[in-house]
Amino acid sequence: MQDERLFISDCHLDAGRPEITDALTNFLQVRAAQASHLYILGDLFEAWLGDDDPASAFAPVIDTLSRLAQSCEIYFMAGNRDFLVGDDFASRAGLTRLHEPHQLQLGDSRVMLLHGDSLCTDDHDYQAFRRVVREPQWQAEFLAKSLRDRQQIAAQLRRDSVAAMSMKASEIMDVNEDAVATLFEETRADVIVHGHTHRPAVHAYPGNLSRIVLGDWVRDPSYLSWTEAQGFRLNDPRVHQ
């Protein structure tokens, strides 16, 4: 098998959208089975409230990931919807958790992986919320609650989030270019790969640098591939290369 890396994010698996679960299961069984590595860069789930959640609706994906892991190295990075994914889930799915930003060397390129929400620094309210929920103490206290209580809290947070987003300009919810420039400078990356914004694209920067934004899964799979021979290719029906 050739060294082919695949990158996905923002599947937002939800019990109310079984077509996405089916699409991802098929992608894992067919396309990802041809690859040597798969990187999931956050928001695999619409919400993940703890590894004690049976999550029966997602059993086909979890089982498929576990089988895929026998031939493909699978890595997971938390997003803003599934930052409570823990070691138990990682063991069930056969994947390795990554902390962001994570650096890869692919060919001659230094590649930096992240979910992408940390770059949306113009959204001050969200960044304040992000700092709170990423604190180990907050997570421990939240996970100590009953699953039913967590579900109710998450539902209210989601309603609050939808209401808040409706009041924000779309530019606020996109990445801040100064934050992008800082990440390039501090990490000396050649390529930044992230999701979160649901705006799939390949952005070019001076100095032969690039930022690749993964798409969310609407109807068709959205993924990035890399091989030594072809480099990066963003496979998304909304993007023309």
C-alpha cells in the first residue's frame, strides 16, 4: 500500500441524519481502506457528551473505524463539538488522539493540523466559552453529571449557540488572518490544514505557503488526500481545482 494520507472533519454525525452516518461508513469501508493514514480533525459528532454514552446510532461508524484500524493508522483531533472524546472511545474505535496543533512532515512540507476554531479570534464570546470548556476542571464536573443532565445542558447550549450565531456577521465566524499569519510564523509551517468553518477552499499565501480548509459533510464526502506523487488534493463538490 502506498503512503496515502486522508483528512476529514465536520461530519457532525447526528441520530437525526442517518444519511451522513451511511455516507461516512461507506467512505471508511471503500475510500479510506485504500489509505495508509486517516486524520479526523474534529466535529466527527454533532455532540459527544462522554464516553459513557452508548451512542447506539453511531455503532456502524465506530465498528467500521475499529476494523479499518487493522490496516490504516487513524488519528483523531477534538473539535468544538466533540472535545469530550476520551480514551475509552479511542480504544473502541482503534484510533489515536492528537492534541492541536499537530505537526506532520509530508514530503518537503511541514504541515500543521488543527480543528480551526482557535483561529476564529474575532468571535470573542466563543473564544471565552472555548477557554472555559477546555479546562480539565470544567470537563470533570460536567462528566460527573448524569447523562440525562448532560443531554439537557448540551441541548440548551446548542439553542443558545444557534441564537448567537444568527446575530453575528459571517466574517466573525471565519478565521482571523492575523491569527493565521501568527501560526505560520510560530510553527514555520508550509501548509495549514483545518476544518470548522465549513468553507472548503485552498488559500495561497506569499512564500509558497497554503491553508487548506476541509469541508463539512452535507450529502457527499468531503476529504483531503495527500501522496508523494500528487501532493494535496481537496476532494469536495463545492471546490474546483
